[in-house]
Amino acid sequence: MENGEQLDFREEETEAIALGIIPTLVNLKSKYSNVNFYLKKIYYNALN
């Protein structure tokens, strides 16, 4: 790897990467919170 060559992202590339990553993170977060909700529900039902 040339010194610093790979580290220089052009603005459009960085923006495209960010636009790709953000929906994925949002999606993962909503999936995780759904799972979390069901686990809490199951746990609560198990206690009663």
C-alpha cells in the first residue's frame, strides 16, 4: 500500500458509503429492538 493512498477517499465515495451504511444500521437496530421486545415478553411471561 502506498503511503496514505488508500486513505484518501473522495467526497462522493464517502457519501455513497455513508448512505449505504446508515439504512443498514437503522435496519439492524429495528431488528434488534424487535428481538429484544420478544425476549422481554417471553421472560415476563415465564415469570408469571
